[in-house]
Amino acid sequence: MKIKIFIFAFLLSIISVAKDFNHANILLDSANNAYVKKDYEKAITFYQNILKEGFVAPEIYYNIGNSYFKLNQITNAIYFYEKALLLSPNDKDIKYNLEIAKQYTTDKIKSIEPFFLNKFYHNLITFFSVDQWAMISLVSFISVLILLFLFLFSKNIIIKKIFFWFSVILFILSAGSIGFALSEKKKITTHNTAIIFSPTVNIKSSPDEQGTNLMIIHEGIKVIIVDSLQNWYNIILPDGNEGWLKKDDIKKI
């Protein structure tokens, strides 16, 4: 499993001031060197220190996931691959490694095939990242302003109509793009998905120990959190089954 270096290094060079960049870059070099030397525990420590510095990127989560996979800590690997995928939903390397890691879980739960319109919307909204959608919205809006300016000062009727309708189309694109960006941002910040970390979990029919045991699941499974009560979460499994488990059994993505 390859590590991702250059994209994140470039990202750091853009978003950080010199002092912070130098420190983060030293940590990045140390992490990558440790990974190459197969000192995966040390690599994880360095990568997580980068996160503590405030530099969050899918490449870092991906590299942590790879390190955990090399240590045969599959649940941790899945957790960090999922965090990486949340930030970069179309990254083929992340998707591939996540699917490989899932093959090592005890439970092979098949996901419900989504309704085709929901699937189309999901594919559309995840086609670009949050930042990319925001940039598309900004560029489209600036283009709208330019076209409206040209519309106001153009004397040719046909040209005015072209400017007008193009500005309408770009305004719709701008509004839609910012809507997609906000929707994806909300998905990242609400933390309503989680990974099972307890080796074995009894899914209950109600949020108490006396509840009926509906099923037994094992670590590494991704769930959706739909409700909470005291120290219990109401969750939905990939196959649509629902139940309650203790909050300590899972770790939010």
C-alpha cells in the first residue's frame, strides 16, 4: 500500500505560514521515512502529530490507515480509511484499500442498494470535494457578475440575450454548487457515522441491558447513528437492520 506524499506536501506549502510549515514538513518527512523503514507505529505517531498541529488532509488519514493495516489492526485501518474517504470521496486508492481491509472483518454485511435517484444524487454531490464545490460556486458567481456587467453595457440585443441566459445558467450552477458544498460540509461535521470497535457487540431492541438481543456483530462494521439516549446509540447497519448499542462500542468517524 503506497503512501501519499506530494499532494499533502503541496497543500501544506499553500495553507501554512513558514514556521508552522517547517514543523509540519519535518513531521511529514519523519512519518514517511518511518513508514518506508516499516516502523509503522512511529509513522502513526508522526502522522497524528501533524493532525494535532491542525493540518487535516485525506492523505494523512490514508497514510495512517495504511500504517494500521500493516500492523494488522484492521479496525483502526478501516476507521482512518473512512475518515479519508469522507474528505476525498472519489479517491480510488482510498476506496480500494478500504475494500481490501473490509475483507478481513468477521461480518460480511451487504449494503442495501440505494434507490437510483438517491444513488445519482450521491454520485453527483461526491463528484467533487467540499473545497472544489465551493471554488466552482465562487468562479461561477464571479462569472455571473462579469456577464451582467457586459449585459448592461452591450447594445446588441442578441448579445444581451446571450449574456443574460448564460448569467442565469451560471447563477444556478453557483447556487447549486454552494448547496452541495454545504451539504457535504454538514456530513463531515455532524459525525453521524461510526465504526464498531468492540470485538463483539450485542445489538439490543431497546437502550438498556434488559433489551432483547437482536443480533451479534463484530468490530470493523460501519454504522449510521440515528438517535442517542444516555450511554446508548440507536444505529442502522449497512443492511438496514436497526438496534441499540453502548456508546463505548463505537468510534465516530
